[in-house]
Amino acid sequence: MNMDLDFSIDRLGDCLVPSPMPGSGFVSDEEAILYHNNWSEIQGLLAAGKAPPVMEVAGPRERIFFDPSRLKAGIVTCGGLCPGLNNVIRAIVLSLYHHYGVTTVYGFRYGYEGLSRRFGHGPLELTPAAVNDIHEFGGTILGSSRGPQDPADMVDTLERFQVNLLFTLGGDGTLRGAQAIHQEAARRGLNLAVIGIPKTIDNDISFIQTTFGFETAVAEAKRSTNGAHSEAVGARNGIGLVKLMGRDSGFIAAFSVLVDNQVNFCLVPEVPFNLEVFFQALKQRLERRGHAVIVVAEGAGQDLLAGTGERDASGNLKHGDIGLFLRDRIKAYFKENRVDINLKYIDPSYTIRSLPANPRDSAFCLLLAHSAVHAGLAGRTNMVVGFWNNTFTHVPISLAVSSRKKIDPHGRLWNSVVASTGQPLDLNSNPAPETKE
Amino acid sequence: MNMDLDFSIDRLGDCLVPSPMPGSGFVSDEEAILYHNNWSEIQGLLAAGKAPPVMEVAGPRERIFFDPSRLKAGIVTCGGLCPGLNNVIRAIVLSLYHHYGVTTVYGFRYGYEGLSRRFGHGPLELTPAAVNDIHEFGGTILGSSRGPQDPADMVDTLERFQVNLLFTLGGDGTLRGAQAIHQEAARRGLNLAVIGIPKTIDNDISFIQTTFGFETAVAEAKRSTNGAHSEAVGARNGIGLVKLMGRDSGFIAAFSVLVDNQVNFCLVPEVPFNLEVFFQALKQRLERRGHAVIVVAEGAGQDLLAGTGERDASGNLKHGDIGLFLRDRIKAYFKENRVDINLKYIDPSYTIRSLPANPRDSAFCLLLAHSAVHAGLAGRTNMVVGFWNNTFTHVPISLAVSSRKKIDPHGRLWNSVVASTGQPLDLNSNPAPETKE
Amino acid sequence: MNMDLDFSIDRLGDCLVPSPMPGSGFVSDEEAILYHNNWSEIQGLLAAGKAPPVMEVAGPRERIFFDPSRLKAGIVTCGGLCPGLNNVIRAIVLSLYHHYGVTTVYGFRYGYEGLSRRFGHGPLELTPAAVNDIHEFGGTILGSSRGPQDPADMVDTLERFQVNLLFTLGGDGTLRGAQAIHQEAARRGLNLAVIGIPKTIDNDISFIQTTFGFETAVAEAKRSTNGAHSEAVGARNGIGLVKLMGRDSGFIAAFSVLVDNQVNFCLVPEVPFNLEVFFQALKQRLERRGHAVIVVAEGAGQDLLAGTGERDASGNLKHGDIGLFLRDRIKAYFKENRVDINLKYIDPSYTIRSLPANPRDSAFCLLLAHSAVHAGLAGRTNMVVGFWNNTFTHVPISLAVSSRKKIDPHGRLWNSVVASTGQPLDLNSNPAPETKE
Amino acid sequence: MNMDLDFSIDRLGDCLVPSPMPGSGFVSDEEAILYHNNWSEIQGLLAAGKAPPVMEVAGPRERIFFDPSRLKAGIVTCGGLCPGLNNVIRAIVLSLYHHYGVTTVYGFRYGYEGLSRRFGHGPLELTPAAVNDIHEFGGTILGSSRGPQDPADMVDTLERFQVNLLFTLGGDGTLRGAQAIHQEAARRGLNLAVIGIPKTIDNDISFIQTTFGFETAVAEAKRSTNGAHSEAVGARNGIGLVKLMGRDSGFIAAFSVLVDNQVNFCLVPEVPFNLEVFFQALKQRLERRGHAVIVVAEGAGQDLLAGTGERDASGNLKHGDIGLFLRDRIKAYFKENRVDINLKYIDPSYTIRSLPANPRDSAFCLLLAHSAVHAGLAGRTNMVVGFWNNTFTHVPISLAVSSRKKIDPHGRLWNSVVASTGQPLDLNSNPAPETKE
């Protein structure tokens, strides 16, 4: 792990305005938590004369940067749906209004398109009444879109609406867009605070242990793995195959196995597998137990698919569909081996990502949004709100987008997954030649 | 409607054994309910000198045919999964045991295969302890399969296990198989009671208003239509397309619209539609509202698909996949028309049919299974247990399989659906030529 | 059963206005369904020279009474909460607007208080936008209250707001209030249509087989009986005691037993029980199985409680709390008998009645509300919308309030309940003297 | 915070047996995580020449203490129900069996009673088949009881059954019992590993950030606060009052507020309140908004109740019922002030604690149980499995029971709660004299 992590956060200027928030509970600018929680690692750093990396703690400041009575804020949601988007929108609006007295909040429509003049989407005015019940519904009341827009165009729009505080909800690409907006605003000398709120149902942003929507997704995946199990058990040589989200990181698939221990194989992007080895293990499972349940993350086994090299509007490499691929190849394999199987394929992705947040994610979204509002009012910018070792933190966008968080194939999580499924530790070696009978 | 309906039920013989069930509440063999509930229709029949058709009422008889202390029973589940299968299995076993003292119940495995010697699936012994908790799980603990087996082979098995009462859970094909078993047993002079329990998640069996699993399916469909709506609203020109079950009858799709009034188009097998007319209506909806939700039953629009003429193991004509067809054709249509759309396709079928029964279906399954046990003990055979105007009834298998129950395109249900969606009454006429601009 | 049932419905006048609803599916005024579905009963009537009683079928008429373009409507919700109130409000507003073009709908607040000048609650204007999402929430957006108000005062308010069509959602008392409003309006010669929508979570209104909210209540009760079972099994001599709704009729309690067959005793108002007999049966159950689950309807065993004779604002006799009474008396009984027990008492009533409607109730509320709107536009009055043998019907208020619908202690439902619990058929005889040991 | 925290864990002896677990992912005995995650706190310790306290990391060891082929294990569940008990039992049995090959696991019945000869409860044999589906049900298949038993008696039983590894699931009292068993076994020179698994739905055990069942409880509480809100809004001056669990710590109440932001007052044991001040704030809320929702933890406001000094079987001081007390006092207050209110009281405690674990708690229980099994096999004893900063840890029982974890009234959590409810920061000062009018 890089020892020279720099978590320092950009600030628009000194905080001179007294916060209107009542009560105690203010966080000082010096509060920071350790990035590492392993004592020996820290001892190593100290021995090498280095300061252990620390992350700024989120929370309300006693003095803030903006005068709330004149501040106008904006919110934009980008990329795919994720449970909790409406919770975050709502909590930002209510916190700005009730905690600080900010009364003008614009909801820009359809992602960064809403900040680009050429699409002509006018913004919504987000009042407390307008957002009061939206958290009970999935999706985003603002609409969303993929892909970047011209930063100059977007900053023009923000200037036109006199927005000095922008909240961007989205993943990697969105955060890069937020960075570009920050840079363009800085170039123009504008006091624009850009606060990113990490939205990734896959929970794959670095330096952030938890992102909203992930728990809801894992919980809902149980319906699919349960169904796959019932289907598998309900037929001779029944196979239930479930594709779950996880473009680059298989956290949803892995946790779904811990939730529903009836899964027998879990395939994730981080752990390559050989088709022949996998098929043999599957065949042995059927011979032994008469049925099998497989969970595959959408990004798993991409090396097995003839990629097209295409990219989607967000710039992500377009994945081949590993779910349909496996469905067809498993059928072909067993047909060749003259084994009657009964495979049912389940792809719940859109149903999951469009759900309302479950209770835990609801509470998390609330605290996350409050942290974002506090950071913005305090004049932080070019940062994203994170969660680390039970604490909300500030993370520079540059770090958050530097690499994907992934499952460690040699770590405890993957170990627990393998122990739960009972699948072979290694599905990637050259297959042992089947012994002749 | 055929006025010469004959609901008379086959009986193995006279009921001479006093029922061991305690209490009152016995139903006399003469109790019958009217098939028609419309007074003018009955007046017409009477005027024509005809007796109105009536259905035998289900329930415990004071005298029964079999001596429960020596009776052995069997259960078999056939065809696709349906919420409630385990509830029915459990309630049959518990009713046989607790109400009548029948202690030997065989669960034949994997549908009619389990009655065929050549597959070698031994039956399970179903004790009260073995079935106690199974109703909390989806699927069927017996396993299932499609397709007929040789009646002689199956009756051999029943003779070998000394089974004189057989419960078959399944749809049309299964009921025909039950009929064949009944006929073979009758030919051999065996006292075999064959009681069908209608299993059709599509709720499409004639002379039966309600079948188990349908309510659970409709309830669960809401998750998909909700998701489709969130996805549609969350994108510019968003379209959510949901395929629901309904091979020949669109009841699930129709009721899902009544449950979730955010659906804008409902397509069912009973109401043909023209692609061009539908696309134009969809385009107008997008222009007006910016998003649309479509529900399509799997058997809708089969005339639009190049059929292969193939049949599945149950003998059902294999349908082309109208969901994928529509997805691709809608995309092509709007591409041609240079409209950017954002279509999300959701197919929740396997997740729905593998669910455990919801509370209402649970209670229904219980009463249905009790009715089946009472019918069997009373020596009825070649019949299926139905539900008509709030009453459990006996229906001859021949009537139940005589035709499919379908949505009447001119009736109240379809009218309510059209009123809820706001879709054009007629999506099938020749399209009006688009006016030139 | 009274053979001289008269289901004829009051009409304000002839229907001369063509309905603006598109399409077919109109119902003729002559359509009627039989009240009886038992053929022998009808034969008896015909033999006696009587016409079998029939109920008018609900649905849209081709010609209507009111000119929709000038009509103003009102809605009022009375009595306790019930799942589905908001669904009905919403569907009335949307049907008036979209099916007929009625654009002014007042929501009177807090029940009949909102129609009484002295409370000064101004009505809400119910637009399609205002009601669009309310069905996802429990309760009633209008608020409710118990008790009657002066009919003259209420009709004054309706005149002031030029309301000619009033929908009242409520139970017995509310329907009597609706009758009084109808009579006062008739006395004044006003063309006021008063359409009652039966709201009783207990499902205890006569001549109506199903009322909204009941299914949701039964489904939700499962959470409590499940919990009671876990608590009972989790302790030595564990007893789980659940009080469910059911003032005069024990339908919720009875169906909750059919849903969750882990219940061992079900006590309802219709079936009296003797405390000593019940306690002995309970003791025997504990000795045999080590735990027990009891469901008691709130109106059960009222003869055992020293009544106060008080009445609530709706005029219902105030019940003593049978749940707390049983809890204390069971504890005392076993203490006296020196048996350590562990009793957990669960009363989920408010949590249940404040739920949003489940999917089935949602669909039912939609069709019910549409039927009410059609009836009102057609100039029917002094009636309530019912559901009978799978058909929506019109029922005169006078009949609906003539008596309560109750469980027949000798009928099939109660028989199934007793068969499910395994409780003694008779818990009310003089207790057998305990045999000395 | 005490700087001299000693997290060192008792061990039965050296680990000489190679672990039969396949694969990598072993944890070394030296792995430890920091108790503090605040850098300045650690700097302070270092400056004072002290080593920062660290906690041993849980997980499988490469070498273990017991020979699994001869080991017999036992499990006991004590105290009140909590979602997840069956998950933990199941995962312990399956991990012992599949990871280590331990085939004899006794389930002692009804808590510590099952270890005491005088109750005569024989243990259950817990095989993989016996526990396979139990996690789908609430409660505990073993039964539970409160209160201590004689340690000598309990160790006798363990010796009789040759149990060398005991898992105790329970709270403070149970952990003290586990300590006593450990000490008695040590006195006898027995190689008995005693591993505590913290069970506290209140999440109030020190040095452990998360305990199982808490998330499920918080999620389920939403049903009650939702209901309370619907009831409150549905009546003039409606008040919904919900009592939630939380004897000494109000975490469930506090998080339920973050989940459902419709709550207007949250009362917890850690933050005292004055009745008069609270009533005035409540009255002002009603005047302003017409309704109010209150959540009160069961241990809140105990100073206001005349305590009886009684203790329950677990030795916990019996609390007066603050829920019923508040209900009655609020009613009295408003009656006195001649304000008509409409209060609904909801106490969902037994329904919540008897639920099955939700998906998140299911996964957590699995990993927790695995950690416990690994600790036991490695010969750790007199410890409890904890979770700290995203890592499973070992915690000495003595530390875990040294004090309760509580909400800090000046910390971020309480601050967020107050910000969400909008309740006055201080409900405990002398009330301002109401200004005369």
C-alpha cells in the first residue's frame, strides 16, 4: 500500500462566519483518524520517520465559509440508479434549510446534461415540501444520465444560477467531472465548493469502506439466490444461475453468498477461473447433490468473452454478458456430456438498483448528506464524503478515483466466501485430465 | 357459454365408513352451488326447461369411502414452480394424519417421473414432522418435471406401494395425466381415487375462479413494475419494459396494472396488437410525458413472432420470447426515428414463481388441501378441487381441461386495465398514416 | 335468513347525460346477480312463488345523471384507520378526473367534523397531482374522527361548497351518518348523491363479502403470530398471546389461524368460552408440548369482563381489554397451580391498521373506488358499494347497517379454524372436574 | 477513557495441532488492531511512553490447540430473544463440522438451566442436517432462560458430556456466567475453552461496535414509527408514542430516528428529561403542526418512575414501564390543559426481538460464528468475539462486562438525532414559567 497517501483537502478560504447550528457537537478542523488500524503497520511508518496517513473527520464546524443567507446550492445525480439517491437529495435539502437556513436549492435534471445549456433541461426548485416524501421511492427525482459534459458550459450554468455550492452524486466518472468543474471554477476565481457524494452500488470506491445502496442491494439479492435455490432443488440436476452487479469488484456477489449460504459457486472479477475447471467442479457437485446454485458478478470472467472494446457513455469498457455466456456454455457442456440439466437464469439487476433504500441505508444516507452539507458550508471543495472505520471523513477526489477498491483474493472476505460455498479454492489451474473409466 | 355443462363427479362407490373427524360442519352430498350468478341467465334456462348447472360443494362428509386406518396416499407435483406447492403438500399430509389418521403418505419425486419405474426415484415418506416447516420455503420439496409418463407404468408403481389415493398438483397436462391414471386404474378395477389440485400461476383453468400462487405472483410483480417506473423516470425518454408470466391468459399482467397504476401499456395474449400502432402510441406517450412503463405477458403478440412450432416437454407450444423481441424492436424503431431512448428490460419470472406463498395464498392452500383430502376420503375421483363464488367445489377433470380461462377483451377487467393505463382502446387497427409536417 | 331482502337502490332521477367514458364495457341497469348461490335455496323461493333476491351490479353506465363538467364532489374519511384509505381517495379523484372530467374534488378533513362549520377545518382541494403518490402511505391524508355531526350543519357545508356528490368512507356509524345526510338533502330537495364506501378492517358489514384492508391486516397478523410462536418455543412453558382486531366479528383472528398454523387457540366474539375450561385445555397443551400460542379477537369473552357500559365517540360499546385480562388471569391461574410459565403479550393493532394497503388490497381499492364513482355519476344515492360472489354491487345503506356479518360457529370457516388449532370444539361447557391423582 | 486497557486473551496452551482448514487466509497470533483510531490520542500515549492498546484479531489459525477429531462442543443461548440466534447456532455447527471435522455438538436447552442437572433438560444433538434451515426462523431452537446457575453444577454437566469447547450466547449476565464456568474449569485443571458470543439487541456491550440483531431491530422499528406517524397525522392533535427496546442505552431509539425522520421527540436513558419541559415542547409542536411522534427507549426517564427496586432473574433492575407512564401522563397533562388529543401507543418489542435476522445480520452472524469457532479451536478462553473498526476481534470477558456502552449526549450520534427530530437540545432544564396571557 502506498505509504505517501495525502488526504489533505482543498479549502476555498478561511472560515469566518459563525455557524447558525445550535448546540454543541462541532468538529474541529484538526480532528483526524488514522487510515491504518493495524498497529504494526503504523510502527513501521514511525520507524521509517514517516507520519501515519490520517483522514479529516467530517461534521459541522463552529465557523463556516459561506454566509448561508445568501448561498444558493445545486444538486446533480449521475450514472446508474442506486438505492438511496432520493434519501440523499432530501437530506441535503432539509439540512441546508433547517440547519443553515439556505433556502434556494436547484435540482439539475438528468445528470451533467442538466448543467449543459444545450440540453435545455431547466432545474427543479427543491423545497422542503417538494422533497418530504421522496425517500420512500427508488430512483432519483432529478433523473440521471451518463457521460461527461463540457466543464466550461457547466460552470457557465452554475454562474447563471449563482450556485456556489454543488453536490454531485455519482461514481468514478462523475467525480472526475466534479474535479473538472472545480478546476474550471478555480481558473475563473469563483468561490465554488464542489462536494462529491460517492454513489456506487458495487461499493468499489477506494478509501471509502461503505457506500449507500450496497446494503439494500445485498439484502435484495437474497430474493434471487433463494429463488435460484428453489428452482435448482425443484428439478433433477437443477442449476440456478444468478447474475449480480459488480463491474470491477465482486462485493455484492461475495456478500450475497454470506447472506444465503445455499450458494455453491461464486464467481467474481477479482478471481479468474477456467471454464473447463469450473464445469468439472459443477458436474461433480451435480453428481454428489443433484442441484447447484451459482452467483456470478457481471464483471467476472471477462477474459473468457470476446470483448468488443466498446465503451458506454460513462467511458466504462462495455462488458460482454457473462450471465448469458455462462448460461449457454453450461447448457452446451452438459449436452455434450449427455447429462440432462435444468438451468434457470436470473438477472435481477434493474429491480435491485431501482429499489428505495432499506432502513440501514436510509440512516446512512442521512448522515452522509449531513456530512456533505457541513463540508460544503465550511468551504471544502474538490472532495468526496467517505466513511472509514465507523467515521465519516473527507477524501480528496483525486485519491478516491485513483484506483478501484477490490476483493483481495487472499484476504478474509474471499476466504469466508469460499468456505461458505464449498467451491474449490482454485478454479483457474489447468484442469486435471479426467481419469478414464 | 355452453348450457349443457355437466359437473357430475365420479365416485368409487358408496360411502359407508363413518368419518373419524370430530364435530359438526359436515357437508351433505346434495349441497351444490349455481354455476351462474346472473339471474337473467338462469331465468333463460328455466324458461327453456333446463336445470341450471350446479357444482358439487367440497368439504368433509359424515360417511367416507376409505377405511383411513389402512389407506395409503401419494402426492406428486408436476410442471413449473408455483408459490404454495409446499403449503399444499404440508396441509394434505397434516389433514390426512390429524383429521383421518392416515399415517402413510408417499411423496413421489420429480413429477410423474417419480411414478415411472424407469427413473428409479424412490418416494419420500411424508410424516407430519418432515413437512412441518416446509411451507415457509418456495419450490417443492418433492421436485418436479414436465411431460407425461406411461399410465400403465405409473399405476404399476401405485399398486406396488399400495396407494389408493393420489393427489396430483399441476396444470392442464398434469390433469390429463391424472385422468389417464384414473382410467388405467378403473380398467384394472382398482379402487384408486385421483384428486387433482389445480396449479397454474397464470390462473387460467376454466371453471375455477382462483388458483393458489396467483396472488403471490401479482403481489411480487409490483416490485418489477415499481422498478421499471423508477428506471423510466430516471432517464430522458426512459422506457421500463416488464415481461410477466401468462402463456395463454394475461391475468397476472392485467392485475399487476390494477396494483401499480404507473403502468402505461399492458399487452396480453387475448388482445392482439399491431406493432406500428403500438410504437406510435408509445412515441406519443414519450413526447407527452418523457417516460413510459410497459407490461407484457409472455404469451402476448405471438402472431408477431416467427414461431418455430416446437413444443416443450409438457406439450405446450414453445413461445417466442416477446419480451426480448419487443425490447429489440422498440430500440430499432426509435433509432430509426432518431429519438434517443433509454430502455430497461426486466424479466422477474423465475424469482416470482419460486417464492413462498404469501399469507393469503397460504390460507387458501390450506383450505384447498383440506378440500382435496375430504374429496379423496369420500371416494371421489377423476376430479379437481375448484373455487367458485367463494366456495370450494368439485370439478370433473374433463371440464377443467376443456378450455383455457381467458380475459374477455370486452369485459369489466380489461376495461379497468385500459382505464388504468390510459392506453388506446384499440392497438390493433391499421395505423393512421402519420400526418406529414 | 330473511327471504324478503330488498336490494333496490335509490336514484336521484333519470340518466340522460351520455357518459364521456370511451369504449365498451358499460353495465346496463338491469344487470343483477343472485344473492344466494345455493340452488336448493332458490328452488325453495321459486316454489313459494317468490323472486330470488338480486343485487344491482356496479359499473359504468352508458348514460349518467350528472353533467360532469359542472359537478363538484367531496370525500370524507371517518372512524379508525384502515389500510387502503389513501388508495380509495386517490382512485376516486383520478377516476372523477380522467374518466369523467370532474375537476373539483374537496377532501373534507377529520371525518364528519370537516363537514361541520363549528370545527372550522377547511377542505383540501384534491387534484390528480396532489394524490398521485398517497397510496404508498398508510393512514388517510384527510384525517379522520369518530362520532356523528348534525346532518343539517353538514348539508349546509355541502351546499356552500356546491357539492352534489359525496363519498363517505367508514363503517356502520359513518354509513348511518351518510343516510342522515341523504335524508336531510332529500328533505331540502337537493340533488345530492351520497355513496358509502365500506371501511371495516374487521370485514363485518353484512351483504358484503370483502372489504378493503382486511387482507392486509390478516397478512400482517402473521408477523405477530410468528413472533408469539418464537417467544413461546424459546422458553420453558412459553405462552405467546396475541390480541387482534375484531370488535364484534372474529374474521381477522380466524384467518390469521389459517395463515399461521402454529396457533393453538383462537378465541372470537362469536364463540363463547369458559375461563376454567380454557385454562385446563391450555395446561394440558403445555404439559404435552411445552408451549402454546393463543390468538384472541378484541371482542372475544366480553361477558367475562365487568363492562363499564361506556361508549366511544362512534357510539360503539367500549370493550374491556380482553388481551390484558387474559394475560393477567393466565398468569394468576398458573401461579396458583404452581406452574412456572413465561407469557409474552403482543398487541399489534395500531401497527396493522396504519399500514399501506398490500398489492391485493390496492387493486381491490381501485376497482371499488371506480365502482363508487360510476354509481355516483349515475345518480345512485343512499347506497354503499359492495362485493359479492366476485362482483362489485350496489347495496342500500339500510341493509348494510341492519346487522353485523359474523362467523357462523357451525360453519365451514370456524370448523377449519378448530381443525387447524387442534383446540377443543367446545371451550364453554361446564368444566369436567379435574380427576384427583 | 482508561489508558491502561489490557486486551490480552487467556489461552489454554500452545497451539501444536495443524489446522485442517484448506487454503490460505490464516491469521497470525500477532495481528492486532488499534483500539483508538484518533491519531492525536495515540500521539498522546506515545508521548507519555505508553503503548497504544490493541485488540487481537479474530480468524483461523494455522495451528490450533484441540484435536478436532476428538473434540466435543456445546452451545447454550441465554436471556431474551434476539434476531440471529439461530443463525449463530447454525453457523457454529456447520463451521465445526465442515471447517474442522468436529462432529459432536450439543445444544444445551433453556439457557444455563440446560447445564444444570436439577432441571433435567437433556441436550439436543446438533447435526448439519438438524440446523440446515433454522436461520430462516426467529427465536432459538435451543430455548433460553434468564439467571445464573451454579458453576460447579454446570461444569459437572460439561465433564459428563466430555465437552471441551463451550459457546455461550448472551449478554452481560451470560458473560459473567461464562467467566464463572471458565474459572471453575480452570480450578479443576480442565482444558475447557469458553467463548462468549455477545447477544444484545440494544448493542450496548463495551469494546464491541456492532452486535447481531441490532440492525434487524432498527429496520423493524420503522414499521412502528411509520404506523405512529400515520396514526398521528390521521387525527386532530394526534400523538403517536412508540416504546422501543433499550434498557440502559438508547441506540435502537436513536437510530430509529435516523431511519424515520418523521419522529419529533426521542427520549433515551442517557439524556434525562423533565416532564414539564417535555410536555410544553410537545404542546408547542401540536399547536404548530397538529400532530407529533415520540419514540422512547424503555430505560428512559427511570428517575421519573417510582422504582420498586425489584430485579429480574438476570439480575437486571426491573424498570418501571416508561411507555405506559408517558401515555397516561401525557393524556392527563392535555386533559388538564383542556386540549383534545388523540394518543396511540405502540409497543413492538416482542415482535421485533423474535424476528429472523435480516440479510445484513445474517451475514454478520455467519462471520461472527466462524470467528468464535476459530478462537475456540485455537484454545482461546474467557473471551468474547467482538467487532471493532471493521474487524472481528477477541475481547476479554472482564473488559466486555466492565461497563455499558452508551450514547454520548455530547457526541455526533445524539447531535444528529436532535437535528433530525428538531426537538429542543435540552429537555431537562427548569421549565421557563409559561408566560401569562
